Amino acid sequence: MSRFAHPAGDRHAEMLPHERPPLAPADLNRINPSIWPRTSSRAEGALTVGGVDVRDLARDHGTPLYVIDEDDVRSRMRDYATAFAGSEVHYAGKAFLCKEIVRWLQDEGLGLDVASSGELAVALSVGFPAERITMHGNNKSKAELAKALEAGVGHIVVDSYDEITRLGYLAEQLGKRPKVMVRVTTGVEAHTHEFIATAHDDQKFGLSLNAGAAAEAVRRILALPQLELVGLHSHIGSQIVDTAGFEVAARRLATLLVQIKDEHGVVLPELDLGGGYGIAYVDGDEAPDIKELADGLREIVAKVCVDAGLPVPRLTVEPGRTIVGPGGITLYEVGTIKDVEGLRTYVSIDGGMSDNVRTALYGAEYTAALVSRSSEAEPMLSRLVGKHCESGDIIVRDFHLPADLAPGDLIAVAATGAYCRSLANNYNYLPRPAVVAVSGGVSRVIVQGETEDDLLRGQL
Ligand SMILES: *Cc1c(COP(=O)(O)O)cnc(C)c1O
């Protein structure tokens, strides 16, 4: 997953619960359209997504359950394809990948980024065209590189000197000539509105611009006739809501492009600015408008290249979270409700850090609501926790639920489409939940939930 820490923390951390703005019961029933899937609404008190009542989803498929609003995800794929027409949009598969998502990508005309031969296998298993796939990774094995070469992936983004040697050897052995890009660490790290544009070279990804490693990688690649160097790649962070960090990164990449032209007489035709575009997780979060983002990025690339006296390269972007994040929710059933006197109420649900590790891992923030009914009860300060043997097994640290909450109620957590199923694990031998796509009043399983037999498989 992303190399970037998410120091999101709790934006209300400095405020004691009683100091926060009071909530009305109506606020608890509200489905904020910028956070919840595009087709969500509350009908007769219960949430529907894709025209399906969440109570029916729970009854038919059980809980916990990942629910994907197909129309939402497909419409975001289309929005990207349209806004970035003339450029390449590669969905970053690590956000959430399965066969059905790959089919949607193909329908909607997007490319795909993979970061392992497992992800590559998912794509190839449903006939996704290999030339529209880019292979990433800081430690691709020889076997993975060989698979990528044999499949004929469109691009391989090289991340180290070792990899250049390995890839050069394998390409020669297999009689291939892959298109490669160099992953450049530009010294820009971005997160929401802030970005740091000092040397941030102390990390495992990429080849440093400042230290000259990127230029040296270019030299080594150009010395190998079996590799075709086509461009530079940079990925500056996650949950980014404006283009300021991309502008600094693009400017720095342009200086390297000029250096390459001067030193080697080579003009690289492609520039990949990575992904990292933010989505709204909680009230007040902003997500960049896709059209504005596309126009902004294209303008930046055109400007920095014209300023540097370079032809404008073909732009590639790699959105992950922003494609699948907002269209996904996770549905849970409420179990134990424990009032910790004078502090808050701990609401336990039937999943936890095995199906959503983001809060435990880096303090992610989420919106959750009672969704099997609406309620006029008073707000109750709550913490949504899982059933795992870790006190850090928290899904939502600090929020309000109606005080009449009861075991058996259904709670949904919004914006869980990205980096939840893909980071899911079997801690405490919990089976990973099914993924269900909803559209037009119909739900269908796109990834089966695991059973206990699945958990025991392979044990001797
Ligand atoms: C993770 C990643 C992305 C996608 O990031 P999002 O924050 O999900 O948009 C794109 N490109 C690369 C190289 C990545 O590692």
C-alpha cells in the first residue's frame, strides 16, 4: 500500500467531547452525499445502496459485508477516462482488485497498475490486455519480472539498479524489449493540503533525483539495448486535494528530462505523475474535482515542459483510492454495547481490524452510521470497535450514534472501497468477508466470503 504515513489523527483531538458542537438526532441520520456512495439514500429509515436495502444485504449475504456500488465505481472510472482524454489513466489495483473490477476497467477503457505477479494474474485471468498494464514494485522478483515480460506488459517501472540488471538479463534471455520508466524520488511528499518539498529521500521507493541516482539509472538503462526507456515516474503521496505538490514534482522531473536530453540526446516521450488523489472520509473533507484535477495536471506538465524547452510528454495518472474508495461501504451487525461510565460507549461489531486495518495502522478516520433504521434518539459519544484481541482494534475512534442503539442493529462504515479488502487479513482466524456489488436493485457476490474450511485449507 502507500508508502506514506497518514498522520491524519483526530481532527477533534484537542476538543473534549463536551466542547464539540452539539449534534441533533437528524445529523445522525444524515447520509452526506460527498462521503457515501452515489446511489445511497435512506428509504423508510433504512439505507439503500444501488437500490438494495442494507437489511436485505445482511439477510442474503451475512455480515460483515463489503458492498460496492457498481454505478458509483463505474461512473468514477468514466469520469477519469473523460477528464483525462488524451492522457493515460491507470487504475492502481492495490486499492482493490478482483476479476470483476478488472472487467469494469476494461469496459470503461482504463489501464491498470499492478505491484506483484498475483495482481498481474488477476488481470490476465479475465483477459485484460497486457499492454495496458504497468508493473510496479520496489522488489520485483525475477519470477515476477519474467511473468511480466512473458505476458508483454506495457510498462515496467524500475525502482533500483539491481532491478535494471535483473530486467536486462531476463529481457535478453526471453528475447523481449520492455518499455521501462524510472521511478524518481523527487523530494516531494504530499498529504492533503500540505506538501514537503525538501529532500525526502529516506525511503525504500524510487531513485533519488537529488543524489543523482535517477540520472545514473537512466545511464544504465540506456546502455542496455534490450530495454526501451520511455519516461519518468513519480508518486508523491496520498489523500492529496490540490495540485501544488504535483507542480513542484513535475518541475523537478522536467530538470531531469532536460539533463537526459543534454547528456544523451534522448527526449523521453512519457511522464507518469502517479496517483494519490484524496476522497472525503468525514464531514468537512474535500475531494478534488476530477475535471479540475485533470486540467490542472495537464496545464502543469505543459507549462513546465515548455519552460524547460521540451516537447510535452504523454501524461499518465494512477488513481486508486478515488476510483473505488467512495463507492464502497462495509456493513456490520452490532453486538456488545458497553458504556464506559463518563467516557464513551464502546460499540462492538462483528468484524474489525481484519476487514479494515486502516484506523489501527495509521489513524484513518471514517464516517459510520446506524443504517438498518433511522432514530430520533439523542446522540451518544461512541467508539466503533472490532472483535479482535487488540485494544487498538478500532474502526471509528470518536463519533456519535443514537442512544437507542441495540444489538442486531446494522452499522455501515462509509468510503471503505479502497485499501480495506485489499489489506484484509485473517487475524484471530476470522474469515474475510464477501464483496457484493449492488446495482439497479440487485446484489451479486463478486468475491466470495471465506469459510472456516478456507481457513483450514493448506494446514498439515
Ligand atoms: C498507491 C499508488 C497509487 C495509488 O494511490 P492512491 O492514493 O490510491 O490514488 C498510484 N501509483 C503508485 C505508484 C502507488 O504506489
